[in-house]
Amino acid sequence: MTKIILLTFFYTQVIYANDTKFVWLQKIPGKRDSGNCYEVNKDMDLSNWVGKTISKYIKKVKEKECLPKNKTSYFFISLKGKCFEGDTSTQGKKYFSYVNINLCRPEKVVYKTLNKTGKSRCYEVDKLTEGQRYYRPVKTEFCNNKNTRYSWEKRDNLSGKCFSLDINTGEKVLVNKNICRPEKLRFFFVRADAFKGHCIEQSMDSENEYSLKSKIENCRPEDTSYFFYKAAGNTRGRCYELDNESKGNNYLNMVDNKYCK
């Protein structure tokens, strides 16, 4: 009995091998990255195959089984910022696979500060279209060239915006605030009310208008003490840390109540 089963299994596999082919099918027609490689019966009707009851042999297999020999190219998806290898004739409709973005990198590239995802940062882009056919995020220093200047537009001591300015084109782009942050800073505390204050960081260069709210810890002096305050009629209070020199004018911060126990 065992021998018969083995022979039957072997015979069935030979039939499949002779009567099947590898095809690339898209689950969502027109959506290239929805495709996969399948082994199917050669006489299987593949028109509108999604959602059909399939009575014939079909099996999902590895992508490489559908890889066209010497007939693929690399394509860049601008909307996603990704590179894929696809069949050259249909640009990915009959074969599609995401690959390393370096394979889409052109010979001539430039570096520009762009807003691609709602936040400005430095990108390596193709020189011809400046980002339509290729781009990828890189370190900020790649955009720090002699044709670019950065300026801080101060709103008040607590806030402002950083802009890059292309000297050649005059193009002005909003960029990450950290790009305008000077290396040399001074920190000082501004009291807002009886129990609250802000730490501010400013450029030590008087000609640089950079000024921004900073972490409160940056204004914390070495000599501090704690006090507990509970307003009349309240059942709960809060613990505060203040500088001993000015009793809160130069530093004041609400902390965990454990420090006042």
C-alpha cells in the first residue's frame, strides 16, 4: 500500500511540472506592489482572477521564479521614495520587487533642503529634475554648502523659525530648527507667574537673533531647595524646586512630590 501512494504522488508531481507555468498576478489591478509570482496550470483562465473560485492548480512561489531574464530595469517611485526592479516592457506590471535605493541612484546628484513629508530636511536628489526622479534623505551637513545660507526669524524669546536661503535662486525654505541652533549658547530663566517659568536658550553672538524655549534642566543651578505649596481649600498640593539665591526668580520648576517628603 505504501509503494502505491508514493508512486501516485510522484506521478502527480510530474504532471504539474509539465503542465504549469510561472505568472505574475496583481491582486489590485494597476497597483504594481500588489503583485506576486504564482505557479499555475498553463490552461488556467487568468482574466479577472481575483475573487474567483479557482478549481485548477495555483500556488504562490518566490519572486525570482517570475524574474525575466535580462529584461528588467530599475524604477524610482517618487511618491514613496523607493526603488524597485521591474520588467522593462511594462515597468513592473509583470514583475515587481523592491530593491536597495542605491540601484536607482543616478550618476549626477545634488543636495537640497526639501519638504517631502511635512518636515524639511536635507536630501540627495537627481541633478536633472532635482528630486522628481530620485531622492533620499541624508545628513544635514550635505546641504551646508556655500550657496546656502540659514537664517532665524524670531517671533519672541520662546519661539521662531529657521529658513534656508538659496543664494543663486533666492528660494526660501522652512527647515528644522536645529539647523539654526548655534554651537555657543547662553541659558537664562524667565519667570512667567508665581509657580511657573521658562528656560530660554540664545545665541552668544549679539548679531544672531536665535532665541528659543529650552529644557528647564538647562537653567537649573547647583544650589537649589524644595518647598511644598497647597492652596487654601485644596486637598492636594505640589512640590517645587527653586534656586536659593533669588528664591525662584532665576529658577523655578514643579517636581515630583517625593522631593518634598
